[in-house]
Amino acid sequence: MSVIQIAPWLAGSRWPTVPIRLVARLGSGHTPSRSKLEYWQDCTIPWITLADVWQLRSNQVDVITDTKEQISKLGEANSAAVRHPAGTVILSRTASVGFSAIMGRNMATSQDFVTWTCGPRLDPRFLLHALRAMAPDLKRIAAGSTHKTIYMPDIEHLRVPLPSLEEQRRIVDFLDAETALMDQIYNLRERQVNIIDESAISRAYAAVRGKRVDGPRKESGLSWLGTVPASWRVAAVSHHFEVELGKMLNEERAKGKHLHPYLRVANVQWDHVDVEELAHMNFPPRERRRYRLRAGDVLVCEGGSWPGRAAVWDGRVPEMYYQKALHRIRPRGTDLPRWLYYCLLVAERLRVFAVQGNASTMTHLTREQLRPQRFPFPDPATQRKLVETLDAAAETDREAKDLLQRQLNVLAERRQALITAAVTGQLDVTTARGVETP
């Protein structure tokens, strides 16, 4: 694969480019055998794995010092794991591809990372910015059907612009100052999004408690809820709704003549069902009535990354089904699905499901846990009034969040463009705004 194929952004470099491996020692990592228990005792060596990528996703963390896991000296001695010196630059190359940082102390990595220990001609901080400039290209060349990977032959061909060491440091100082200002604005916008979400939860909590409903109150019997209006019923979900899981996935699911789209956990977001990417599965006639969705069905994630996440299906796809990792909750009578959605939203955010029987790291919300869960149910007219108020506020929130998200996208694009222009010399940092000319 040619240089331009791997990194087209280098075509405009003002500086000569060289393979990174010629100016920095290329390395990687390894995982000591998990079957050897003695390798996982007295673990003191910091060991960077994909579990640590969360620290790097924002590109605002330049130096990593803490890791979720450590390995032992015995494990290191009996594997290909290597301790790299502080200042070594890392790049994730498997699954979560293209995230980079600098080691803040002597550390090892798993095989999911590649490392470069810079020689005298390359500043580690400059290499870090260069890797972030090429991140879109790195994601593009990653291959693999299950987990995307940048293979070592491509890693060995990666090149970096190489101005003088003095110029590298001038570029780094400029980028550190400019991206810090951008990151402040980015974090402020993210905080505004979080405030909108927090306000929405507070509104929903007040509505579910009937806080603004006049009249006498009674104890709900639920510690997380407190009192509710005396006229409201507090009953199990199963008393008002049918709760059913979807179809089990199997190896034959994409075969047969009765293929239909179905929803997965990934499709169900908070208050939104994403139908851009739909999988298909065989649903013969005998299964269609059982697994076919209707407009107004509440979908709740049973597993995945966020058990309890919920949305109401709006019927936008005429014939839609669902898989077993989702609960389908269907009204038995006149109770509103949207009311139940808001009850579920509040309960999940207050960790009600975790408190009532699940570990704090729960990975499933089972049918046996969901069906007996009790919520307050006012009369349908009151439900409708409260839901209309909450939905109107939610629409206003969506508009504000969409605007903020557009601003976040623009900031991210400009940050990327600035780094690319600076490390390739297309932007002269000595004459850029805010930088004094020597």
C-alpha cells in the first residue's frame, strides 16, 4: 500500500516525511497466559489495555499513568510483554482504533497497542499530534470483519513529517495552547448538554411523583419515589402491560424465505429508535404474531451496554420485529406507553433496578425483575396531560441539544484540521494568531 493510500494528508506536507520506525523504536505488547494463575498474582506493573481507551477518546488526555489492570514480574518474564520507558507513544490498533497517548511512566501494553520510543530526531509530543492528525486515515485502513485492526505491515509503513527538533517543539507548544482553548469551549458545550439532560430527569421525576398535582397524598411504598397523589395507583408493570422478550438469535437467522427487519439493542436509544442500520432475520408465519411490533410498544434493553434504556416504537417501519435482548412492553388497557417510558427513565437514572437485586455492574435486566417492578399510575387523562407537558419540554431540549451537537462537531473538525495543518507545515505557527514571531 502506497504512502498516499495510507496517509493522503501527508501529500501536502511542507516537511520531508520518514517512516516512523526509522526515528522511533517500534514495539508492541502481549498478554500473559490467563490460565497460569501465578502470572496474575502480585501484579504491580501498569499494563495498558483496551479497557483504558476510555481515557483517550476525547483526545484531551496526552499522558496516561493509570491503568485498569497490572501484570506481575513473573507474567512479564514468561510472555512477550515488555515494559516501555516513560515518554513512549502508544496507539490503539485493534477494535478501538486510532487512539493515542504518551506513557507517563514505565509501562507495558497488551497486543492491542503499538508503541514508538522516540529517538533524538523526534519529539514524543510531536509524534502524538501527528498520530492524531492521521487518526481518520488509521480508521480507514483498519480491516477485519469482527474487530477492526491495523495490521503490522501497515504500521511499519506509517510516516511522520520531520521538521527540525526546534520546529517540532515550536509546533507542539502552539498546538498545546490552541487545543487547550478549543477543549475548554468543547467541555463547556458538553456540560450544557449534560445540564439539559439533568433538567429533563428532574422534570420527569417531579411528574412521576405527581409533585404538581393538587390534593391529598399517600406513601407510594417505594423508597425511591416517596409520596404520590392519593388517587394514584401503585402497581406492577405486569398489571398494566404485557412484558415479552424477542426472538433468540441463532446461526440460521439470516437464512430462509421469510427475512424481515428486526431491532437490536444498538437500535434502541433513549427515547429514540434508530432504523438507519437494520439487521434481518427469518420470521416464519408462526412467529410473526408473537414477535411483530406495534406502534406504541415500549422497548427496553435487557442487556448490552445500558440495560434499562428505553424508547417507544412509533411504527415508522410497517413490519418490524425484535430480538431477545429487548423487552417489548405492550399496554393491556388505556395506560399510556409514554407514561411508562418516563417512569422507566426515572427508575433507571435513580438506579432502582440495580438496588433491587442486581449488582452495581449488572449486565442484564431480566423479565423476572422488570415485570414486578412497581410504578405510579394516575388515571389516563392525568397521564395524558403530564405526558404532553413532558413531551413538549423534551422537544425543546432536542432542538437545543441538536444545536450544541452541531457546535461540538464543528469544534472537533476544526481541532483536527488545525493539528493537521500545523504538523505538516501548512500553517506557520510562528506567524499564527496569538504566537509571537521571533
